Amino acid sequence: MGFLTRGRVWYKGTILTRLDFTGVQVNSDNTDGGVTKIGTESVPIAEDTAGMKFLSYYFDSGATSGDSRGLYLRQYLTGAGGGGEALRAYTTVSNVAAANAHGAHISLDFGDTGTVTGQGVAMRGTLHLPNVALTSNVTMSAVQGEIWSDGAASDPGASTILSYFRANNGGNAAGMSDVDDEAYFFDIQGLTTGVGSTFESGLSAWTTRENLTASLKILVGGTTYYIPLATAILTSSPSQSPSASESVSASASASASESVSGSASGSASQSPSASGSASGSASASPS
């Protein structure tokens, strides 16, 4: 039996049909849960039982074609100047020492005989570019790893391992050994080599030394750099090392330059210019 009051649905028992909220009236008086609301930031739904799943959904799809989805969220931004996300997951470690904490944890696993015939990807981020030439000066990316400092005192500390991306080979020791032997650190597909392209091959060995005959283009701050790539493992030191006469000449030139520079410049030091910093574009606080 159930009944409806303003803003609340009271029900006790088994629901034998789906819940259809199509045409529901949005409560515009409170933007914190206009359609459905469970708790508030100041008064959340609280329960201290270990292993609690506050919302638990289990589904089974036996379809032999098409894609099923346990949860589908899609939001349309129809107001100029607005913004938002279809999903915002946010974990806060309150004033305690938690063992582990993650903002979101997404997994893909298999049954004893389960497999895939196409792609098996635990987490996929897709940026759809419209079928037009974009002219806006914006920053776009399929994936963004961001570290946000909340204040002037933000400091990870010397004992903290901090990184924008972390690759971890974990699990059973025997399986870890096989992964270690067979896995690639990156799998890059769909790029065509070309001068100035994201991937460029066929570089001269005089420039790159030994087997370093390709590069990947990256952007640091506002400057383009190229990460050199080798087609084989380097097993010896580069053979194109400077000759003895080049070394002597370089050393003499450097000494002379240092002497002149030291006598003329004094003790002034140069600080990095603003254009050389790797700040990127400004972004809003990820609340």
C-alpha cells in the first residue's frame, strides 16, 4: 500500500510494476533534488553498518544483440552559458583517517568461461566531435586527470606518492607476471604518421640517435614538445657520441663563455617566464 504527499511517496510492500516518472513535476523550490531527493548535504542518510550499499541494483540481460545498460543517464544542456555533467560522483573523507577512498570505482570482470569477441574496456571516455568545424577557443579532451589544490596550504607532503596517472599491476602473482611480460603501457590506435602530426616516424638517426626514429607530440603549457620513440630496445650506449675534438672544442667554448658571462653578469639569476610555465588554461573549482 502506498500514498503520495507533496514531495514524498510513502510505500511499504512489493512493487510489481515499473516506476515511471515521465511527466513528473519538478520541484523548482529546491535545486538539490528537483525530481528525486534522498538526504541533504547537512543531514545525509546515515548508517554505520560495515559493508553497507545504500543503493543496490542487480540486473541480468540475456539479449544476444544490442547493448544493454544497467544505468543510463543523459542530460541535455539547452541554456546558453550553462554547463554541467550527466553524472557527478563525489566522495568526501570527513575528519577521520580512512583506509582507502575513491571518487568512483568502475570494474569489468569475467565468469570462468566468459570472454569478449571485440573490446573489453573497464573505463571508456568518448569525446564526440560534431560534424562541423569548431571555432571556439576552448580546451577539450577525452580524459582529464586533475589535481586540485583547495587552498594556499595544500601540500601532499614528502611521504605521499602523487601523480596525475597511476598504472598498477595487481592481483595474483602468477597472473601479474604474465601481464608484466605481455602488456603494453600505452596502446595508441588510429593515428597516421606525418610531419608535425601527433605521431611522426621516419626521423633521421643523425637527429634521434640509434633506434629513436619516431616521436609523439605533446603540449606543455603553450609549448609543443616531442617524446622520442625507439623501434627496438637500446642495448648499448649511442654510437654517435661527440668525437674527441668536438668534446675538447665544446669544453673550451663553454669555459670561455662561462668566464665572460661570470665577469659581466654578476650574481643576478633568471626566473622562468610566465609563458614557460605549464599552467594550461584556467578551470573552475570541481565542486
